[in-house]
Amino acid sequence: LAGVTANDLVYTASSVTDAKGNAKSANAPLVTGDVIDFGEGYKESTVMLLCDLNMDGMVSTNDYMLLKMHISSKRKLPDAAILAADINMDGIISAADAIGFARVLRGETIVLSNAA
């Protein structure tokens, strides 16, 4: 999903808004927290890009620092970023997620599994 824009969804979505409910411009990349409305009879979907914690559509050391601050209770992540921070998908944001995130930043392959 990285790099997908609202314009790429023009034939499938009736609207795309940011986390605050503002319409996304056609060429803006989708980021964590954006909401895609597929129209009547369908549920809205919230975009979640794994590791995109500052909701800018990219994964960087800034996102990693936000994760570390959340784990140490120095700064709470926005609700839209909570799922993106759970790297190992165990339902808990912990040091294990920070380790997985560091591996992503180093370009290592990680295996995603939601098996508990």
C-alpha cells in the first residue's frame, strides 16, 4: 500500500479522508489513519501502514523514536498508529515490537504472523 494515492482508488472508493476527516487530495499518498469509504453497503476502512507511527506514509527513525517513547510511557501514540506499532501482532506494544521495528529499519526481512 505504500505509495498508493487517493487517485489510485478513484474507481473503487467513494471518498478518502485523513484521520481528521478532511478530504485527501488526489495525489497525496495514503498514510496510517486515512479512512477509505467504499460507499453504501460497505464498511469504511482505516489505512494502516506497519511502522508508520507519525502518519506521514513513510517508515523512519522518527517513527521508531515515537514507538520508544510510547513504550516508556513518555508519549502516547495516536489511536490510528496503535495497530501500526504492534509489529509482532501480539496485541501488546512492547520492547519486542521495538526489536522488530529496528530490524525493519535495517532492511531485514521480518515474518508477520498474528498467531498467538
